[in-house]
Amino acid sequence: MKLIIQIPCYNEAETLTVALNDLPKHIDGIDEIEYLIINDGSKDDTVKVAREWGVNYIVNFRRNKGLAKGFMAGLDACLRKGADIEALVRPILNGDACMVIGARPIDETEHFSPIKKKLQHFGSWVVRKASKTDIPDAPSGFRAYSRDAAMRMNVVNEYTYTLETIVQAGRDKMSVISVPIRTNAELRPSRLFSSMMGYVKRSMLTILRAFLMYRPLACFTCISAVLFGIGVILGIRFLVFAFSGDGGGHVQSLILASTLMLSGVSTFIVGLQADIIAANRKLLEDIQYRVRRMDYELTHSEKDIIEENEIETVQKKEQKKAQKPDGNGAAEMNMKNKRG
């Protein structure tokens, strides 16, 4: 069994070595461990540092595309290299889970402000309710996926993959568990968001969008119930005045009640339509999964690509020294592929 560890990078020349040095070199039950970085349009020496360290694969973006795009590109590269994506992978090796999420010690993390800790817990609670899982640290990017689970993943938002993938996994009834992990001290400020309010806003929009995509009937039913309920209350209010002989001055309540009740019924009908679309999406995702499985099983050559991205395979110097040595005695091979 092969394990590929992927790291998304954007201008990480100064910190990449720290992360790579902390990665495991051997895990019982894993035959081969390889390392992949996603260079998300870095303008510094991130790629040079990765080559010198000896990573096996580099996925290059010509411009910055964001964490979500980088995650999917890295996932695609891992699957094409034949991988099954010491605490994160063990449940997968034991057959206990399809997806494992590392739970950071949020309350003990010194560089997290009190408000950020509260928001992290609140966001995780919202994701748990939306996904029907029991993941305590939903925003955590420390994750492991089985090969089968990785082939089922889809990320449509351009902000982050962490929240949407949990909602999707919960909807698909995948086995998702959480394990406690330790984290290193902060080396630099986050580049994913510039302010706490910006992070909260985008995260809530991501959760809402995922909820609408994967549980549309429940979402629209809640909205419909609120509208219809308010309309019923106003209707009862009008009837009370009408029976007391004072209904003539409260026609506005009757009009508003009728409008709200009709809006509630219309919203519920929209929910039914969205549920049918979601069922069709489920069928399309199943077809996509089967196509991906055939694609990845039949094409393990080194001429695969990720859209317009450049995948670079970096071999250790003892493997390629005789072919194309560079100044460090290591050899590298750049590959550009096109997917039909």
C-alpha cells in the first residue's frame, strides 16, 4: 500500500522544510511513502526548496487558484500515482474509516485568540449539524482519505475544501472519524483569510451552500415553514378581529398572511424541485466515481495532467543520476499533460 502526503504551498520557501522534516518516513502497514506539494502559483523559491529536500511530486499552478483548487488537483495527482490516501492513516489501514480528520488542541493553541477559539467550536458545531457527523474540528486541514473516498470527493467552492467535504461525506454516509493530533507553533500569519470577520463570513457561506446542495429539501422546508407559520399567525389574528366585528380595519393583515402562506407553499415546491436535482446529482456523482475509477486504474503512466496544471515528478539523485544530473546531483523530469 502506498501513502502520498500532500502539502498545499503558496510562498512557503521559508517554512516548507520545517513541515517536510516533521513528516513520517515509515509507518507500519505502509509499503511506500511519497511526498507531493501543490505549488499554488508561488513567487518565491518554494519549488526549489521542495526539489532540494527531495519531494517526489510537484503540482504546479501558473497562478494562484486557492486552497480548494489545490486540494482537488493534489487529490487527482495522488490517485493517478496509485496511492491510498501515524494516527491519521491508521484507522484507514485498519478498515475503520474512509476519511480521518485530525482534531487540533484548539483550546490549548496559544496563537488562537479567545474569539477565534469560540468561532472554531461554533463552526464545527454547525458543520456537525449540517453533515450529521461528530467531527470536533471541522476546519482542520490535517486529513487522510482512502483511495475510494478520494475518488468520491467533489469541491465546488473556491475558498476551502475542509467544510464542504465533511458535509458531502456525511451526506454519502461515509465512515468519518476524528483523531487527536499535535500541531507546531505558528511560523507565519494565515494567508487563507485577512480578517476574522472575513473568515467567518466565507465559512458560513460555504456551509450554507453545501447544505443547500446536499440537503435542499430540509433547507427549503425550514424556510417554507417559517414563512407559512408567520402567515398562519397573521391569518388567525385577522380572524380574531373579524369575529369581534373589527375586521374591516385589518385587511392588510389578511393580504400579508395570504402572501406569506403562498410564499411558503412556493418555497416548499422549490425545495421538492431542488431535491429532485440533488437526486440527479447523486446519480451523476456515482457515474463520475465509476469513470474516475476506470481512469485512474487504466492510466498510471507519467503522461497524466490536471487541466492546465504542470505536474513535475522529482526523483532522488540515485535513481536519475545517470540520466540528467543537475548541480545538486539530483534529476528531475517535467511533465505536461492534457486531459480529454
